[in-house]
Amino acid sequence: MVIDGDTDSLEHIQSYLKNEEFEVAIATNSRQALEQLKDENEETFDLIMIHTKMPGSKKTGLFSMKPAEKKQPSGVEQFLEEPFTKQQLVNFVKKTLKELD
């Protein structure tokens, strides 16, 4: 799942990831994301990425979260700083998902 208030960015990210054979759910705000999480089993989502600003910084990017059921005690969430390329996004997702295995 990708959560981003900027619909253009959201559509680009969704397109990039779908082209790499990922299933991508999208939400433009936290309310939509929570509704999808409520409607689906949380285990449906392997990864949740939220567009955000780093606290105490002007840097923005995608912050990855692992659904609670899949979160490993030693797991560290990742941050992909903007701007990023299509390939950086794909590599970020693959790397983060690999850490779940």
C-alpha cells in the first residue's frame, strides 16, 4: 500500500510498481488507508509506504512500515528520500520486502 496526498505522485509510484509485477493498493490520506486495512486482512499487505517529511528536517520521501503481523522485532523501517528514480523506488521495495523473509 502507498499513501500519498499528491495524486500525481501516487499514480506514478503505482504505475512504476505495477510494471514490476507488484500489486499496489493506494490511498490519498490516512482515513482511506485505515478503511482499506479494516476492509482487508492486514496480512494482505506486505509493505506500507507513507509519503512524509522526516522530523526535524526538510527532507521528504517514502517511509516504509511493515504490517504488525509481519514486523520483526529487529526490523528497521526504511526511508527513501526524494527525489528518487523509478529504479531506486523498485530497488527500495525489493530490498525492504526481502528483509521480511
